[in-house]
Amino acid sequence: MGNLIKEWKPSNGLILESAALNAVKDLNNSLVAAGPGAGKTELLAQKACFLLETKSCVNPSKILAISFKKDAAVNLKDRIKLRLSKNLESRFISQTFDSFAKSILDRFLYALSEEIRPDPNYEIAANQNEIVRAFSKCGVNLYNNKIKKQYIDNLTKRRLENVSGIYKDVWDKLLKGDGDIKPTLSFQMISVLAIHVLETNPLILKSLRKTYSHVFLDEFQDTTRVQYALVKTCFHNSSTSITAVGDNRQRIMLWAGAKPDIFDSYKKDFNSQEYTLVMNHRSAPRFLEIQKTVNNYLQDVPFSPVANPKWTEDEGIAEIWYFKDSITEAEHIAERVTQLIHQQKITYRDICIVVKQSVQQFSDDIIGVLEKVNIQARNEAIFQDLLKEDIVLLILNTLKSALDVRDSDAWSFIWEAKVFFEGKSSTVNPFVIDEMRKQLKVMLRHVKTRLRKTTCQEELTILLMDIVDFYDVNKIRKHYPQYLQGQYINKLLEDLKEYLYQYYVSTNDWIAAIDSFQGNDSIPIMTIHKSKGLEFDVVFFVGFDDNSFWSFSKQEDEDICTFFVGLSRSKRYLYFTFSENRFGSIRTNSKISILYQMLEESGVVEVKYVDFD
């Protein structure tokens, strides 16, 4: 094994900066501090390759990667697919914190005592309405956001055995249901239950630790108190090696319960070695000047990212646009988008419009104006997570394979899934493999015929359910543990059917409908929080005003971090827009003047007044 470690090199001829290479080869607990564009996902992918190819992760042990967002989990899994052979790839598991916790609870549901065991068909709390109703039924009216946050946070602050009073009553109603209240769990509650399973069942905990010899924690700065408690329960004082990756400058989830001292706690609890990456592979050099300036307001430690050598030092266009009203703003954005698409040959998906919050407030004007020049845009928040779900990807690729036999990517996806579900491999009797292939092709012909005859949502629902039945819902649940229990899978199928059929009605073509549903022909509009971890050639930062940053005075550091995340999504073009008049009301930017000051101090941002007298 020693020779394998010495001789190992990153795949695809990639040259890693020295700190990244050292972090990849570190077999002990580590913390990697990496700014935007530093290649955090690539580092983790290369580390997985290193561990598996050098046999540092000894068969049959596995690597578990836990990400904060579905996007990140899927992205990492896709990179691993490109770099590892099938037998090694199968030993890399990529999940979100939520799906990891849910898989523990669902798999070991009956390890919980009857008193605290949730109804097996519990629903996921898509919002907090059901929890609020449970409190109300127990005599507590959560009448404003501050009170609501306080009580809902307290619901998961204590270990289950210590929960009492009103909180125990609410837990009881949500675990089992009560009249018009359905059995419903938030992901925080699921994590608390998962912790209880592991703490009260040492054999299950031992099995988990033996399964995963190495664990990756992505976007670690956003980890909540409950999620960190789950990590500690699983792996503290064990032989499992942990690699945590994150960036304090991108800490934008404090409002959602992110643990403020997560880095310090981790270094203390897991005795980790720290590595700092300086290379920025994403952004043009001029944008790094903006990032350095923002960092100076956030941290005492200097931030000196180094641009990738692929750039020339004068690349990167950054501008602030001032407008009299939001319609003129939308028209100017549409004009610039048209130029970028037709002259610079930038694709729809390489352009993003980000807002601080409330996409709907900004999107209507922009979408309407873009439609006039035959450019589609949409509120991506509705589709972003749905399109990353395993069951949704399986069905979409099945439909694409049925409609277009030349779509080799779709066919490869569903064939690999079918082989995976059946527990087969290429070494199986060729007659068995041939029979599986015939069954799959027959199913696809039936799907194509039925799609052509589909005239309503109900018929599409039946078809989607039949596709699930073909793969076998029990096998799907077995291999995708996030679907093991509850109504989650049914909710996803319902959403898929509804949106897909809407696009079919507007296009009258199933291939075009799937393309549109996947967003291939539209510009995404999303909040900064939803853009985190993504990158685009072009970013329009719309609504750069006091109203968007309404809580700036109360949480200045977090909002500066949010600002940092938004501007650092861009590779080549970055535009900030301010409109004096929006929705008939006057907007100001005096309360966030410090943000404008940062852009000015960077020395690379040009100011433009559009249609001003």
C-alpha cells in the first residue's frame, strides 16, 4: 500500500496546489478552508479516488460524503462516476445531511420504543404549518415569526428522553398524528430521532462505523447544531477519518440554525489538521479584487486568492447599473442578455439572475420583458431540488430513452439503474443480461405508445406509477434510503407529474416538455442562498437595495457573507442593479452603503447610470 500511496497522482492529469494535495493524502481528521472557486468538490472527488485506488479505504469499507444541498451531493457523485471504475464507485455514497439522517431513522425505525416511534407513513414538513398547528392544538399560539422560531427551535434542542411539557405534547401529536394533524416530521426532528437510535443501540452504531471508514463533510460552515450532534454521535472517538470542507466567508445559514462556532468545535472535538487553499479556479482576476475587499470587512486574516493561469489579468467585467424604474431595469437586462447569447455565444444555463430574497417580487417583470425577445426565464427555486431527486432522474431518463433511441446518456442511466436494482453485474450470465435488456426495451416501447395517447394529468400519473412498478418500488426504496418510509416519494411523483404536464401543454411535444422542465432553454432566477455552490459565466445581482437587505442592521456580518456568496458565483460578467422605483415605491441604498463602498474600494467596478437625464 505504501508504494500505491507514493505513486498515486490526481486523475485527468490535474495539478493540485500543495495544500490541496496534502489534504487529499491526509489519512487523519482534517479541516480544509477553501474560498469560492477553490475546487472544494474536485478536492473531495480526488480524495475519494486516492482513498479507493490506494486501498487506504480497505474493502468492503465505504466512503460517506455528506453535503448540505442536493446539488452538491449529486455533483460530487457525478464527478466520482467519471473518475472511478464501477466496482470502486459503488463504495462511494453521497447524501445530504437530511437524507443521511432519514436513512438511519427509516432503516431502524423499529429500534425505537413504541412511545417515540413515528408513524411509518409520516410526511416531511415541507413548511412549518403542521408544526404550528400542533402547537396550537396544545394551547400555544405562535402568532409571529420571532415566537414561532423560538418554539420550533426549542422542539429539537433537547434529547428525546429530556423533552417535557408542551414540547412533549407537540412531539406526540407530530409522531403519531392527532385528528386533523397528520404524522409529520421536520428534518431536525428526524435527526434527533436518528441520534436517539444510535445512542440507544450500540450494535447499530458499531455497524455504521464499520461501514464507513472515511467521511467527507461539505459546506461545513452551514452545519446546524443538530446535524453536528449527529456527526459526533456517529463518529466521535471512532477510527473513522473525517474530512470537513468549508469557508467562513460563505456562512449564510445562521438564520436557519447553523452553528456559529462550528469550525472551532470541530477542530477541538476531532483534533483535526487545518489546510487553506488559495487558488480560485472560477473567477476572472478582476473579481478576486472584489472578494479580497469584502474579506477585509469580514475577517482579520488576509484573503489572497490566486487566479487560475487560464485567465489574463485584465479579464472580468463588473458594473453597477442605476435605473429610474424596474421596467427600464428589466429591459436593459434583456438587452444585455440578448447580446451575451447571440454575440458571446453564452448559453441560457450559464446566465443567472440572483436576488437577496423573494424571487417572485423581481421575476415577473424580468420574465415578461425577456419573453418579448424570445428568451425564457423562470423561478428556479421551484425546480432546483426536485430535479436532483434520484426518482425524478430515473423517470425523466426513462421517458427520454422511450422518446429518442439515440439518447445514449439516458439509456446508459436507466440501464445502470436497472442492473443496480437487480443486483446484477457484467459478469452475470449473458443470457440473463440479454433478457433484462429485452424487458427494458419492451417497457420503453410501451411508454412511448402511451405517452402519445396521454391527454390528461391522470393518464400521466398512471404511466409514471407503472414506470416505478417496472423498476419495483421496493428495490427503489432499498437502494435510495431517503424513500424508505413516509409519503416523500409520492409527493415527488405528484410534483413531477404536475410540472411536466404543464410544460407539455405549452409545448405539445414531450421531448420539448422534458427539456423545458429540466430548464435547458431558460435562464434561472434564484435567491443567493439557492445559488450557493453553483457557478455561471454571467451573474445579474438584481435589487441591490435596502429593501432586499431589510435586516442588514441586525445581522451585518451574515448579510455581508450573503453578498460575498452572490458576487462570487460569477466567472466573467457581474452586474449589480439598483432601481429607484420598484412596484411604485421609492427604493434607497443608504443602509447598505458599506456594500457599495466595498465595490468602489475594489477599484474594478464601473458605475453606469441608465436613462438618467
